[in-house]
Amino acid sequence: MSKTLQFELWHTCLNRCKFCYLQGDQETPRMDMIRNIEEAYDIIKDEETWKEYDTVSFIGGEIFQGEMDNQIIIDRWFTLVELLVDYHKKGLIKQIYFCATLTFPKIRALWATLDYFADCYDGLWILTSYDEEGRFHTEEYKQNWLDNLNYIVKFYPKIKVNTTVICTGAVCQKYLENPNYFKELEDLGTSLFLKVPSRPKLYKTNKEANEKMKLNFFPTRELFLEFITELGNNRPDLLDKMCNINLRADTLIGKWKNQSFTSNRDKSTYMEEFDKETEFVMKCGHISTYNAYLNEDGCALCDIEIIKGQLNG
């Protein structure tokens, strides 16, 4: 069975999205960044690792938009990339996912990384994200995202791209106004994965988050139900994938508050190890990450399953 091992290399990110779950912890000391790459290298180099996993994924923070501002970090990163290329060619690693925000111009670190795979692009993915408010601080950010996506499609046509769309209140409204909303994104050359918004750790309620971020981030439950009903009628394929934990990594290795952690997801129950300081298990059995509504407590994951059952029944 295909299993994915994911490395959270650092929290440093220059994009500074207001809704990021790392709010308040978006800097990792350079020495820690170096150690994290070296630790990932050691785990990946051990061929025993690939008897359990066949896919590896890398997330930040952000990796490719200037966060690697130290030559030692850069050297360690490309030493790791050389190992990835070697194991990919040997067939030990079947797929490699690189998460990239794509909102800055001249992201040379990403292009240099991709060029290492010049004769083995099959199985390589770029994972990026999209939303209507929050990620694109200005129109220039959005245009950079479009330009970089177009560059990948044009100059790296064998590399696949997937875009995670956060179904914020703004996105729900856009889709209800324009049923071709997601098709227009796909036509840019990317597949899509939809997820619900989750609350940054700085805020106690979703309402407080919307107000202080000044974003139409969390939808009302009424809006969300209308959205997923229309989505199920028009794009059941996207509704089926929405929040599907089977499309997420099986194991995440990273650091939080200077402590190393390994988080394993139980894909049979949608449960995963969670931050007990800010999250809890709801009555339905799902963690509070899925408590995604502006105006009331409720589980978006349960509502998705109910709507899918009604549409298929």
C-alpha cells in the first residue's frame, strides 16, 4: 500500500498569511534549519525507510521564496535533493512532493531543485495553495502565483501540480456565483484538493479570527451547506476528495516549540495526533480542526458526509 512520509523542515515563511496555523511561530533559527535538513537526510538515506513508505513530501513554512538565505542551508538542501534524485531513479521513492507558495517572483531555488530531476520528472509533484483572501496580500502576489504556475506548466510539463483550495467564506460565495470557478483553476494546469478553513492558534473563536484577520475566512454553516450541495450536484469528484484524509501524508516529522515530533494519522477514523492545548475531540469523534463555521459550532466533515449521503441516496 502506498504510504507518504512528510517532513516539516522549518516554520520560516516570508509570505506571512494571516490564517496560517504557524501564526506567532514563523521563524526557525538557521542552525535548526540546517539540523532539520540533516536529520531528514539521515532518515531518507536509510533504505529501511522505503520498505514502509514509497512517497516523500516536504513542507515549511516555505522553502523556495528566499527562506534559504544561508549558503550552508542551501548546500545541505541540494545535498538532500541529490539523494532524492538517486533514490527516485532507483525506484525506492516512487513520488516526491514539494510544497511551494508560488507568490514571489524569481523563485530560483525551486527552479534549481526541479532541474536536478531533469531526466526523472515522472512522479514529481508541486503542491501549492489558493484562496480568495489572505494568501494574496496584493494583486501582485496573485499574478506571481499565476505566472509561476504557468512557468511550471510550460517548462516542466511532466511535473504534476496540485492546488489545495481553502473553502473560505469568500471561496464559497465565488463558487455559488460562478459554477465554473474550479474548472477555470483546473484549466490553468492543476488538479485540485478542497479543504475547510482551520483556526490559527492565536484566536479563541472563529468569529474572533474573522474579525481580527479582517477576512471573509470562516463561512457560516448555512453558506457552507449550500456550497457543498451545489458542489456535489455539479462536481461530485471534488466533493469526494474534499478533506479526504487518504490524500494526506501518513506520517509527519517536524518540530513544535523546539520539540521534535512524529505525528501519525489513523486514516480509518480521521484521527491524528493533535495539539491538546488548542484542539479537542468533538462529540462526533472528529478533532476540532473541522469545527469550521463562523456562526455556530459544528463539524464540517460530518456535514460533508451527510450531504454526500443525501445526494447519493
